Amino acid sequence: MSQKNTQEYWDTVYKKVDTVLGPTLFVKKVSTYFSPPKHILDVCCGDGKDSLYFATLGYTVTATDISAVALFDNLQKNNLDIERIQSDVRELVLDANIYDVVYSCLGLHYFSWEETKKIFANLVQSLKLDGYICVRVKSIYDADYGKGEKQEGNLFISNRKQRYFFSKEEMEKLFFENNIEIICSEYVEDVLKRFDKTEYTANFVDIIGKKLMNNTLY
């Protein structure tokens, strides 16, 4: 899907969202590893439920998403001081060494493996030394794995949406290659709510790590 079509797709999704659905279990788990004041980059924040959760706890939050509706309609309604950056994550321009935490819940599994490696390296270089990076992505054990048209490896297109399903080993490889010390890495089953309020069970890789050294893209 092109950048324009991707933005249109997610704008359409978030136009149907009147209120955020509450913080995820992942953000509650992640927040036990550090405490305010921290500057958090929430990557592909979607409806902003986890950005809002961080903000209410006293963190400084910068939220990014490709959808203008998600950032400037839904998230803005809550009157919290959250910086917003509209961008395709593949083209996100970030200064080096400025965030204490880089966080992404279900935002980094829409790309090819090569795209994911570039995205991840860019996010890591924006992280301060000893900063945390926390990621949740769909796993190879998810019920949707294998559905749709296979593109490459564990990448499939279904219902206009491209999604990559990760093994724990693949995510750990990304962390190791970017000098991130892994603190937690596990498969997790979680019951989530869709925007229409129906529930479904999904399987994820949850991985949390700490930056060991400064990484700069050349």
C-alpha cells in the first residue's frame, strides 16, 4: 500500500473512533520498568490510548502516527500536553539521543523485514544511552498468521492490510544487531477490543531492552 493509501486507510479507521479504548496491558507492563520524568516517543500511536496513559502518569510524550485523524482529532480531544508528529514511520526524521524511552505497541508489524530493520535502526539512534525500547508486535502464533496472500517470509496481505508476523528470535535479532540489551522477551496472549468494541484473542511478541551504546546512522 502506498503512503497516500496507507494514510487514507487509517484516517478512515480512526474517523469511526469516538473515544479511546483505555490503556493496553503492554503499556502497564512497560511502565513498571521506569518512572517519570522521562521523555517517551510513542511510535505509530494509533488512537493514542497509551500516549494518554503515559501523559497522565507524568511523562513527557511525543506521539507519532501516519493518520492525521488519530493525532489531531482523536488525541487532541483529551486536552493533554502531547507533542504530535504526523509521518509515515518509514520516513520519520528524528534527532539522535533525545528520548529516554521509545515505545511501540502494534505499530511495527506492517512492513517487510528490510523496511523493519531500517525503521528500528532509526528509532534506536534517537534513544539516549541507557534508554529503553519497548515493542509489541503480532507473533507467528497469532490466529491470523498465514491468512491472505503471502508476500515474503512471514509477511501477508489480507483485507487491504499488510502485516508481518514475528518470531521471538527475529525480534531478539533486531535488538542484538542494534546493541540493545534484552530485559524481557516473551510470547504473550492477550484479549483485545476492536474499535467496534468486540473482543478477540491475539498472540504477540513483547520485547523490552536497554541501549548499551550510542548508535548513529551514517
